[in-house]
Amino acid sequence: MILTDTSILIDYLRKRPGAVAFVNTIGKANLAINTIIAMELCQGALNKQEFTAIQKELQGFFMLPVNEPIAQLALQLSQLYALSHHIGLPDTFIVATALIYNIELRTYNVKDFRFTPRLRAGPLSSWFSADDRQISFG
């Protein structure tokens, strides 16, 4: 199971070839999102039709609920890193989710998550080239 950050899913929803290939190769059932990621994506909808399309696309991903241990850890992360690393509320919950469930986080924005050494966060460099985010199998 891999927790998939909002940045990747935005590209997936925009049907960018690299993100689509990544999701299709791993499989939605093997890619997790949490309720915060789902909320971020839904809030980005420009109209009701887009909102409905986003909700439909998210149905195939494994949904991890934000529970009390995640909320408590997110609070601790916010207290520790909000000022020094400018981490926002959604990112604290995303990191806490990955840590509590002990799963890897995949994102385009690895630098945004490097503040905690216990987190296994990786770029999609093994999948995408840095320039065009296209799938790259070497």
C-alpha cells in the first residue's frame, strides 16, 4: 500500500499521461488516500460536474480514515514543525496518516515532507522524469 499525495492525484484527474500510467500500473486498490486528500481534491472542483467526477474517480482508491491517533500525531507535528518548516494543516494529516499506518508516501513534493526522519516519502523519480512527469521504467 502506498499513500498517494494530492499532487499526484491532481495530475491523474487532469489525465496527465505519467500520473495515469503510475496509477494504472500500481492499481487504485494498492494506492491509498485519506479523507484529507479527498477533501483537498473535492475543494479544487470548479463546478458540480467536476465535483461529481472527482468523487467518482476517488471511489477506486483505498480510503484510510483519519482517526484519533492520526489527529493527535498531526497536532504534534504541527506544534513541532509549523513555524520552522511552514507545514500546512493538510500536510500534517497526510504525514501522520503515513506514519500511523506505516506506509510509504509518494508525492511530487518530497521537500515538503522531509521534516520528519521517520517518514518514508519518495518522489516518483523511479516512475517519472523530473522534466515532464512522464512514466520512466529505465
